[in-house]
Amino acid sequence: MSFIITKKDFRHVTIEKVGGKALNLAKLSLQGFPVPEAFFITADAYQEFIKKNRIKSKILKIIENTKFSNIDSLKQSSEQIKDLIVNAKMPDNIKNEIRIAYKNLDFDGLSYGAAGDFIRAGRDIPFVAVRSSGITEDIKGASSAGQYETFLNIRGLTDLIEAVKKCWASLYTPRVMYYRYKHKQSQDTSLCVIVQKMINSEAAGVVFTVDPSKPEQGKDNIVIEASWGLGETIVQGQVNPDYYVVDKRTGKILSIRIGKKYIMRIRDPYTGETVVKNVLSEKINEQVMSEQQIVALAAYAKKIENYYGNPQDIEFAIERGRIYILQSRAVTVLEEKKTKAIQGKPILTGFPASPGIAKGPVKIIHDLSELNKIKKGDILVTTMTSPDMVPAMEKSAGIITDEGGTSCHASIVSRELGIPCIVGTKTATKELKEGQLITMDATNGNIFEGDVSIQEEQKHYVQVATKTKIKVNLAFPETAKPEIAEKTDGVGLLRIEHMLTKTGMHPFEYIRQGKQDELTDILVGGIGHIAEIFKDKPVYVRSLDVRTDEFSNMKGGENEPKESNPMLGWHGIRRSLEVDEILRSEMRAISKLHEKGFTNIHYMLPFVINVSELQKVKQIAKEVYLPDTCKIGIMIETPAAALSIEDFCKEGLSFVSFGSNDLTQLTLGIDRNNENLISLFDELHPSMKFMFKHVIEICKKYKVETSICGELPSNRKEAVEFLVNLGIDSLSVNIDAIDKVRSWVAEVEQSAS
């Protein structure tokens, strides 16, 4: 068994082996995002380490005797377990694999500043960042934000091995043990370690693809926080960072707020260690990122959100003007809360980090030794929270800090816990008094003296019956959950590309190697799993649509032709009809599933432009005996399909679904991946509205079902209103947008009645 996964095998990674953070890095790397070179030490390596050193039973015994409600007991147990791990010997087989992967880590000289030429000449040992990737980390609703350890500027095998053991030991810090206890997760868990080339950043920070403090109002905004040096200074809330807001739809910068950045973390050029330095006086109030960099980063963030299909929390770094993506995870909590305006002047203001109202006595925490004085209902006031404070934070009614921004520890954890939080007040620990009764309006960032009456209106998305069906877009079988099936009307778009790439082979390579049966079996397993969960609700499976520049790192990807514009190239139905064994394999899989009783599965053809394509697919369907219970429909992704929709309806089809992303780029002549054109990309351009209206009206005439499965309805309420009023039959949206869109639809339908 190998304990190391390098880039050439990233396509094989699973969350069980490498955890959420590493899995996301692998995906981003394979998609071509600028992710620094890395290798993963798998969770199996940790288990082997524990087994060889015979310390598992000792760890479990210590946990068994831990009193989780007692901070001192937690600390004592933590120290005992961490000592067991750090003082244990790294098994030779694991050490040797780490040595080889570290030696072969690609080096381009970018991360070494002025010493780059010297290091390149000697092929010197690279600096790396050693990051954790927990098996339960970065899952929706429980991000474990900032809880595991990260070690920066590590250099040399000896220091790397020690950093890996310390990373493993961070599985058992008090904060992590308590977190698992409160979330009812097993304490017998595992951890993958990411070893990543160190970016010697002159600037770094965090991007949110939705305003986390105002998710409904800020759903179309990208929020960026940036500071000098390494990003840990922001995450730990030690500076007030620059704050930039970009319109997600247009790419236009909406606002720039310059923070005061007194300190920064950098690599010491002499020792190689991470050190905290004072920022030069002329840079304290200087804008960290140029407007060009802000727009470029926002474009990356939008692409990453589109790839994952839900709002993302992204860490980035800038070295020599180049932007690097360090990690991305789902934004864990998005809940809109509003408060009505009140009389009176606040005694203190700050940045609204986690919305809501809280009242209670102030308890000022200067250091960790004072945490025991926090009782349920207190307002925790501190310079900045740390992961060690989580047990006390959970008891608090509200949290106020002197420092920090949207992405600091206090902000992220408070949102996850659902606790009102105001950060960046600058002087809360000085101006507020111990025991003082205060009222927090954390939705607006205001703090009032005494018990002030504030009426809070919390917006809940309630599942209501709607005439317009709400479906969901899926790409991975594991994301199909019973609770999603219960609150939707089916799967409006099931992409099959990712089911096939899990095996590590390019989808078309199956055909080249004559492995059509293997291709069919994979599809039967993946599609069948989803069809079973959704039972009698329709599941619309899109035929394979792989552009020639996608999955190029996979086995067989080297055989792909090189195209100057793959977006407009050999993909979709035009390719599948030339290599029709793809279609036959897909249809055989669907036929097998229908024979098993999954008659809710239907077939959708991508990138269609001619009726002749639909006719050819129907002929193949007859040849492979695709049952009549399987409906056939098309994607409306091209103006050709939209404008000739009546011809398709006359030929005979059961449904159509708008692919609004491609339809927009082809209608407006805009490359949707070009960040310089974001401001022109408008899915509700008058020409788009014309085609939506034309297609829906013609389809109604021929009793053909209409839907949309692009990003548009997930993100824009005005688009939902427009489409519902046109009479579209269903909207297929991202998982995280189901409740929101159903609420929008209900509102539109009620207004029209």
C-alpha cells in the first residue's frame, strides 16, 4: 500500500483517503487553477503510524476518561495524546515515501525571492507548507474552521517529518476534541497531511463568493480581504485587512475599503522561519491589491464557485504579482437576518460578522486562562478568538472582538455556531466593562448600552408547494441524499463526466481500449444510486459532454486533439455521434436500469444544433432497444437549437432544458471563461429573454416540457420571476439554492394569482 499521492494520481483521490481540503485541492489542480504543487500523505499513513507505534488503545483510553465539559480535563487529555504522537517514531516505510515525494516536488524558483537563482542552480531543498486535511473537515455545515494545525516555511526532511507528526497530533487539541464531541463525531478518526510548495507571498487573503454576513443581499457579490505577507495574519484576526467588493455578474469593483495593517507574517530571509514584522509606515494605509488583481481574483473565484456549484470560501496568495489558489471550501452557513431600525446611538460599532441580536453581561477574556469565567448567556469580548476558545464561544450569547474581518476565526466559527458576532471594533476590550449589560445588533455591527429592544426578523425558507417544479443539478452520486430528494421534484441535470473520471481514465479512452462494457457498468452503478434515492421522481441524465481540453491529465488524455477553441469544438452530441459507442454504452446502461425498475431515468442530449442529430440518436436508441419508458430531450445551449425549436418539436421530443451559461456565451459572442469580459456576460440580455420566450411558447404549443439547468435561476431572483411568468415547467438549481429558489417561485406565483 502506498501512503503518498502525488499530482499524477490526483484523479484517484477520495475523501476517505485525503479528506475534504486535499480533495478540493486535487480537483482545483486538475481543473487547471493555479494551485501550488503538492503531495498528500494519506489518512492510511496516520493509521499505519498509530498501529506501528501501538498507541491507539492508549489514545482511546485517555479519551474515555475525558470530561468534555471541563476545560482543564480537555487540556490534560490533549497534552497526553499529543505527547504520545509527537514522541513516536515515524515508520521507515512511510518516511521513505515522504522523502522521495519531497525530493521530487517540482521547483520553479518562484517561492524563494532573490535567492531563486542560487537555489535553482543547486537544486536546493524547497520550503513547503504542511497543512492538515481532516476526514470530516470542510463538510457542509461543519467546516472545523481553523482547528487543525498548519506549519509554514518547513525545510528539510527532518523538519518535515516533525511537522507531519505535529499535524497528526493536532487531531487531539482541546478545541478539536470538543468540536467532535459536540457534533457527535467519532474521536477515533484520521488525518491526511498536505505538503505544498510554499508561496512566499507579498500579499494574501481570503475570498468569499457570497457576502457571508448578508447572504441574501450579497449573493451577487464577491468579497475579498487582503493584507501584506502571509494570509495567517488575517485568519488569526491580527490586522484589519483591506476589504474589496466585486459584482459577481459584471466583474465591476463596487467598493474598496483600506484597512490599517500594522503587522505582517513573512519568511525571514536569513533563517527561513516565519516571523511577524511591523509593516513599513508608508504601507500601513496602502492598498494591498491593484484593481487589475482584484478583478482577476474575482474571476477565479466565480469560476471556482461555478465548478463546485455552491458559494466558496477561498484562500489565495500573491507572489511576484501572480495569484495562487491555496484552498477552497464551501461556505458553511448562510442565513439571512434583518433588524428594524431603533432609536439611540450605539456606544461602539464594528463589522457585522455573524448576524443576529444578543443581550447579556460582558466578560472580557485577555488570555486562555480566563475562559472558565464564561457562563451561558455571557457576551464574550476579546482581542481576537482562537480555536482554543471554541468551548467558551459556544456558551456565549454573542461575541465581540477588537480585531478581525469577515474571514477571521471569530467570524467563521460564529457563523457556524449561529452566534451573533461583531469584529473589528478596535477598542471593545478597553471601552466595555466587565459585567456591563449590553445589546448587540450584529446584523448591522452596532453595540448598545443596556437592554435595548430590537425587533429581529429572521428569514426562513419554508418548503411550500409550487406549480413550477424545483429540481436539482447533480454531478456526483455521493451528493444525492434522501433529504434532497424529499424537497425537490427530481434531478433536472445529472452530469455523468465525473462518475467516469473517478477511475482515472479519460471517458473516451474506454472506447479506444474496447472497454464499452466497463463504461456501461460504471454508469449503471452511479446513475442507479441516484435513481434509487429519487425513486419515482424524474432523473434527467445528460449524455457525455467532454471538451478536448478537459481531463487532459488523465490516462488517455494525451490522445485528445489540440483545438484552438475547445468551447466551440468537438464535444457534446456532435462528438458522440462520430464515436457512437459512447451513446450506445450510455443507452445500454439506462436500459439495464429500466429493466431493474428505474423507469424514472431519462436521456438528454447536449450541444445540439440540428434536427438530424436528434434523428440519428433515435435510430441508435432503436438499435440498442432503449425502452419507450425512457424519454429523450435536448439541451438548449446554442442559438441554433433555440431558433429552430419548432422543427425539433415536430420531430418529436419529450423535454428541453436551457443551458444558460453556454447559450449566453454563444448568443453574446463572449467567452464565459475570460475574466476580461465578465462585465458583458448577461444571461438576461434582451436577446436571451427573446430566446427564452420563443422556446417556451413553442414548447407549450407542442406540449413539450421546459426546464433550465444553468446557473441563472440559482443566483438571480429576477431571472426566476421572468421564467416563472413565462410559464417554464421547472427550474433545476444547485443544492444550496433549493430552498431559496422555491421561496422565490412561491412569491412569484402568489403575486400572479
